[in-house]
Amino acid sequence: MVAERRTSATRTASPAPVASKTKGEDTGADTKETAASSSNESLWEGFAGTVNGGLFKAPLWVDLKKPAGTTSQEKQVRGNQGWKLVRTYLTGSAVFYSPSLIWLMVALFDYFVFPYDLEAAKSWSLGWISYRLIANFLITFGYVSFWHVTLYLLGCGKRPFNADRTYRLSKVVHNAFYNVLGVVQWTVWEAVAMHCWATDRLPYITDAESFGTRWGFAAFVGACFGVALWRELHFYFAHRFIHMKFLYKYVHSLHHRNTDIEPFAGLSMHPIEHLFYFACAGPALYIKASPFAFMWFGIHLLISPAASHSGFEDNFQSDQFHYLHHRYFECNYGTGGIPYDLWFGTFRESLEPASKTYKGEHVESKEVKLDAKSASLADAKATLWGLPKWDEACYNVVTYLVFPALVWKAVSTSASEYACHLGALMSIGPLLVGMALLAVTSRQPFANPRMTFLSLSCVGADLKASKDIAVPERDQQRRLFGAFGVNVGISLLVTVLPVYHLVHYLVSEPGQGVYFKLYGQ
């Protein structure tokens, strides 16, 4: 995003001097005026993620003479490294010159117009929880619907990544349904956090401290900028994690039903994926933070996927980088901001099947089809019609019906002695259930455990027991403590651990949470 702003500055030509001006002082005045005009234009270009001040324009690095998605993004991604990358975050450009500024304004609006009622949150009540659910629903569906309506119904987008796209209402309904589940789950996260703050289970920075003390205000401002940085890191490693087979088959494959994405596809996730996705708010569980920081995490998580899943090249937050992930699957796990994919060898630069940058093994072969027809067949699976397979149904019932019911039973009966057990059940349980079901449904599962449980799955691969196909990436062939081990280790820390501690805070008695163990309070 910041790279686009820099690109625009180099591509803005200054007007030529007027020929009739012959006096040195006049020419100098013209030169100064031209320089000032160019400086102002480059200063505002890219502000809040816009292109030339518009919401429906392609990024300036895009070659409009080429079909949508075929301009290489390699130069822009490689440019976001070293001191340039550090400067982006130190100067605040990662917020001011990105869509994050818009989302931050939405979060501030939410915080002051629909404030958390911590007094009411001391006891469980449908009233205050419903209040937050309605606020989250209106904000999320209002924002996502804006992009869907303007691009797909009003025709504001002119450059679809898929020129042969067919609008399917059934896919939109499918995606919107899982958006509802996402809003509901984030409201549960909020309700748990609010109850923990209100009952002294989790210390927090009060509004009086945030706006009445220097350190409190510094923490408030720090959260405004820090959330965007943490989101980049969490998204990459959490995303790599759920591409491992025991989670992909039962969880993340739902999100990948969309190979040709649209705005509601962004939050269209399995509830267990929502669980690990919302774990991005985890830092608020380990440090004393303002409730605003937690809400800001939530707004970022709820609405940021919409425009990046637009399916168009010429809109605000148009995201060719992530479109390639849905189209080609084993690439571009992160974003174009911090180039984790470039560093780990999973970066793909354009829709052209022959990539010069991709170092993985998900390439055209007998088992792997990268053509448009195969992608279209996979996209047709994005529908609510049909029944899940028996193992998928079993996974769903156990992980997001039975497990949460056990947690609520413990909360309602004050069974704090089970805090550790239930924390492990909600955080590690979905992983173990996935592994167990893979073992049952796979032929000779322990002949090659890494292939059975960890290898990344192919889009369109038949995962039945009779032909269990998986395509490993190059880094998975290395030692556990190589690139693969680093990815798994960080992923567990940023996805599984926060879920464990959130449940532990909820079930345990006040003063027993991880914060008090870390800081001895």
C-alpha cells in the first residue's frame, strides 16, 4: 500500500515550463509552484488507501493495457523490505496510507457510539450481549454490503480478475451465512473479555487512564498503530497453520470453496477458523490494554477482508496478492505489506500460471490443475445445498457444539477447577479431533504420518480414504527445526495459545489468569 504511494510519486510528471517566461525570477517561480503542486499530489496520493482520491481505481503499478491480474506485483512486494519497511511502521504510514485509517475511524466510531457497558457485564445478560451483537452486525454487514452492491450490482468495478465470472446468488448466500456466524463468534469473544474486565479476571486500562494520563494516552495511540502490525504477522502464520491437512480438510477448505472471491467471501469461514482468526486479539490477554485495543482488533478482523476479497482489480484495497491465493492455493498466505511469502518462498506475482517467484511445489501436474475450468468447478462448491460427509459432520458437532457446551456448563456452575482442561479442550481439541478423523479415514495413516496429518492439501483433491492425495511444499521436506518448524511454532503461539488463555480466564476465579502469573499480581 505504501509502495503504491511511492510509485505514484515517481510516475507524476511535472508540467513543462511555459515558453513565454524568459525572466529567471518568473521561471523560478513557476518551478517552485510546479514542485509544490507535485509535492502536494504525492503527499495525498494513497492516503487512506485511495488511488488518486478515488475508491474505484486500479493501483498505479497496474498496467491497464494487460488483462486484470496479469501485471507482475514482484517489484512492489520486493520494495517492502529493509529500512523502507521499518520506516513504513515507524512513521505511521502503514495506517495513514492504507485502508487501516478507514477501519480505525470505524473502530473509534464504534467505541464512542456503541460503548462497552462493563457495569452490566458483571453478570451474564442477554441485553448487553445483544447490544454488542447488533452493533457488530450493522457495522460488518453495512461495510461488506457496500462493496458487494457497488461492485456487483451497480457495476462500479470494470476490471474483474475473472472476465468469465457468473454471478451466483447461492454463493453469496453461502458466504453471507458464514459472515453471520463470524459476527456472532466475535461478539462471544467481546462478551467474554467484557465479563473478565468487569469481574477483575483481566486487568485493563480505563478510559480515565487512557485520556487522563500520559502513559494511558500513549498506550491508546500505540494500540492504534500496533494492531495493524500485529495483524500482518498473525495473518501469515495463522493462515499457514490452517493449511495443514488436519485443519484444512475439516476447517479451512470451507473458505477455499471460493476460488473466484467476492466481498462476503472474506469472512466466510468455518467456526473453528473464526476461532483461530479472532485469536489475533490475543495480545490484549497478556498486557494491560484499553478495551478500545480489543475492539479495534475486532473491527479490523471483521471488515478488513471485504474489499480485499472483491474479485476486482480496480477498487479500494484491491488485492491481487490474495486473489492469487484463492486461485492457486499454495501461495501468498500473507499480504503484500510485510513480505513473509517472499522470505519463505511462497510468493506468486501474477495470474500467469508460470511464476518466476514461486518456490513451492504446487505447480501444474497430473494431480494439480491450475486452469480456469478447474477453478470454476471448485468454486461451484460454495453453496449451502448438500449434506457434509460423515467425518465432517462429526468434526462439526464435536468441535463447535459439544466443546462450547462443556465450557458454558462449567461457567454456569462455577466449576473453576476445570479451567485448564476446558482451555485445552477448546484450543487443542479441534487439532486432535481433526487428526483422529484423518487417521480413521486414511489408508495406512501411520505409514507416513507427515503426509497424512501435516501435508498441505490440493484444491480439488479427492480426500477420500481410497485416494488420499496431498502435495507437500519444499519447506516441509526439511527438518522440524527448519522453516516448517518455525512456521508451526509461531503459529501455535499466536493462534492456539490465546484461545486457551481466553477460556481459562473465563472459567477460572478472578486473579488466576495468565496475566497475574506473568506479572505476579
